[in-house]
Amino acid sequence: MTTLVSTEPVLRASGIEKSYRRGVWPARRTVPVLRGADLALRAGEVVGLVGENGSGKSTLMKVLVGALRPDAGSVTVHGRLGHCPQEPVVYERLTCDEHFELFGRAYRMTVDAERAARRDLYRALGFERYTGTRADRLSGGTLAKLNLGLALLADPDVLLLDEPYAGFDWDTYLRFWDLVAHRRAAGRAVLVISHFVADEERFDRVVALRDGRTAPR
């Protein structure tokens, strides 16, 4: 991918530190996970964040989306943020359509805008025939499509994806990258967190998380 990107970050994380307490007193100990991690995303940029299991990738993601308070450091986001968690957060008894309607209201979208975005996402990800299917009756792959679609619904300026293509078949994997390319061309920022990066040429940069710190790979 080659295009010009803005020099001003739309997301900046600086000096992020996070530790967890393990065990019970008197053997309780503090385990540092993030030790001053830095990350910046610019408009029109696709960035990969890689690291081994247990390296702190998911902890950093939770800090970036505001689900976890860091012990030190700061996160600044300009614009709307979309988050696709590794484990889908859905309501088992709601259909795909009902999920989009619910999230559209949470995003304060108009009814027409939500319906138009929903139609485009069904088509782009190839699961139109599941519009009326409840979440608890979806296959793992289709549930992953719904999870991604909900993150994309409101056209976020910054899209954070945690292991987004786990469970995708090859066709859906290619559809995923088409969506990412369109977002990049529209000046949106995308962060893909994974334990490994395939098709590295699809990224503008790849950042590695090691020993609680980030570094270019």
C-alpha cells in the first residue's frame, strides 16, 4: 500500500504502563505487562501490532479503547473510535439486524444512515442471508463477520481490530482486506493486533510489542 498520510496522529498512546497483581497475601506479587508502550496512528494508515501470546497486546488494546485504566501514560483520540474485540460482544437472542439497530442507536446514527451502512456491510462481508438469524445460531465465522460489521457501522475515524480474521475463510479474508483498503483510501486509520502478521505488504508499518514496550519491526 502506498499513499500519503497525515503527519498528525489521530490516536496517540504515550508511556503506557500496566501491572497486574497475582497470587494471594502474603505471596502476592506485582507482574508488569506494559512498561512504557508508545503508539501513534495517522489518518490513512494501516498499522500492525504483533507480539507473542502474553506480550500484552490485549491489555494495550483495552487501554486504547478505554476499557482499562493504565497505571501511567496517556491516550488521545481525535474522532470516532471503532473497536472489534477478539471475543464478540453480542446478545445471543438478538438477530443480526437487531444488533445493527441497537448499535446504530448507541452511535446516534439516523435510521436511514444505519440501514444504508448495514446493507453495505452485509454485502461487503457476504452474510446477507443471516439478517434475521439470532446470534446464538450463527457459525463462528459468521459471528466474526457480525463482530467486524458492528465495529465498522458508524464509519469510525480510528478502527482497532483485535485478531480480526480469526475464523475467516479465504474469501472472507480477502473481503476483509478490501474493506481495510477502502478505509485507508478514505483517510481512516486502522490498527490490526495479532500474534503474527501475514501479507505484510498490506501494512504501512508493523510494530512489535516486546517486554512491555513497542518498537518498529
